[in-house]
Amino acid sequence: MLKYTSDADCCDVKYSYSTEITFTCHLGLEEVGPYFVSETKDCTFLFEYPTVHACPPFDIVQCSVIGEHGTYYDLSRLSLHNNNYYLKHPMYEKQFVINVCRSVVHTPHSLCPYTSASCLVDISSHPVDEPVNLGRVSEGPYIDNGKIKLNYTSGDPCDAEGTETIRFMQTVIEFICDHKSIDSKPEFLGKVGCIYYFDWHTVYACESKSLKGSVNCAVEDPLTGYLFNFSTLRNRGLFRYQKDDHQYYLSVCGNNDSSPCGADSGMCEEELNGVNRHWSGGKLNSNLIYNNGILFLNYSDGDPCHNGNFTRNTLIEFRCGHGLGEPKFLYKSH
């Protein structure tokens, strides 16, 4: 916590103005800034500042896996940046604290060893047991006999199996497809030796298919029923972006403006030096596509490249943000 004090009297002359900033761990934020929480009776302004810089060291791994028949499963939407999953132990006054594909987020409620991705915490009125590390992140999800699993290893030492060999606590989570389970959490099955087993019914363990919307630049999320409608961007005109002596003209879903490549081009690349050559990066369309929580447009059948062996293609991925926003060029593949 950071505290600023002042000699200036507030409305009650018994107190002076002061400000307290509490820094909290948020693994997904770097520089967003503090936000106002409240003002106390003694004229203290309280702010909270969520930032990754308030987090202890943490582990994170890739959170997707490809199944035996090429099916793509993405569990990253279960991974929490500023919180954890909490579930009470069925027999004791303890609770499990779990995150997905990353270490647990350090909070006053977790009290877990910072390396753990799964831990067990004493929540009794007078805790006597230290938090137990039930495993840390070492690898992402994997397929075991057709089932999606996540294994956290190298937890605290364990002698539950009564062997002379040193063993360590582990956590195994099996993800089960359930189209109705969107905001779900794991369920504790039991403990065998040094391994804690959990089941997790979730829609993100189901086979995912790309959904193509209608021609009006809209598509519906099949899980929530929410309609993403980008038709307002149609009237925005051409987006322009300059990089390395090239000008890029980008149209979203179509508009009345025309780039140097013509009215049917969704993306046009123009040289700013020399003879001002230009190439179409793909034909314009308004078929918004939704796949695994990602929204994008695909402009294909552009001008030939690499001696006519390929045609240019443009992918536009849309991400949640404040305001209208604007496109940013990432890279050009070969």
C-alpha cells in the first residue's frame, strides 16, 4: 500500500486530507491505472490499483490441445487473471483454490504458495494447518484415452503412500463436455495416495466449430446467444495504416470508399515509393466468423504472389476494447 498525506484541513478540521493506494495482483494487467473506491469519514481517499507488478512470480502454459482426430480444444477462457476457483472440501473446514493453466492469483483469500496452481487452505475460525501446495503448472492440457486432462505436479512433499521414496502432491483435472455449463467450476472427486482428482463439466471441453454469420456482418455466440453486430463499421469508411513505406487500406464489411485496388478489395497494400504499385489482399465480404471465442473476417482470393503459386489473403481479428478502435497491422506471412 502507498499512502500520501497532506497538511490541508478537510471539512472537518480534526482531519487532514490523505490518499491510500492499495496495489492488488492482476495477472492480465500491466499499465491501466488506479480507480477510486471510496472516501472515509476521516477524509482519506481510497484507491485500488490492479497490476501484474503486484503479483509474485507465476507460471503459465499453453492452454489448448488438439484431439486425436484433429479437433481443437481451447481451455484458455477458464484461466483467470484476477481471481481463482474456490470449492469447499466435503469433509473438513478447508477449501481448494484452483486456477487453469497458470498459478493461482495471489489474494488475501488464497493464501497459497505462489508457485501452486492448486492448493488446499484451512478456512476454520482458528486455522492451524498451513496451506498445502497440491501441484504447480508444468505443462498444458493433454488427451488421455480420448479425455481432456490437466495435471499439476511437484506440489508439497507427500508420504501418504507410506514409501521411502519421496513423493509430491499432484492434482489431476478431467474436463468433460457439457454444452449447458458455461460458468462452471471443478468438482472434487477424491484423493488417492498423493493425487487429488477433480472433474470439470464445461462447454469449453466440447468440440468447437467455426460459425459463419449472415452477409450483414453479424454472428451469434452459440453458447450465450449474444449477437455480435459490426454493421456500424460498414459506414466508417476505409481504415488507413502506414508501415515501412507501405500504406494499407482496410475495409470492414464494405463501404462506399474505394482503395487503389478497387471497390471489391477488402484490403489493399500500396507502395509509397517507386512506381506506387498496389496489391489486393483479398476480396471484400461481410461474413463475420466466430470460432472458439474469436471473431474475425477472412478476405481471400486476392492478387497472386510468389510467382503465381499463391493468392493474397487477409485475416482481421476483432478484440474487445473501449471505443470504436482502429486496426493494427501485425505481420505478413510468407
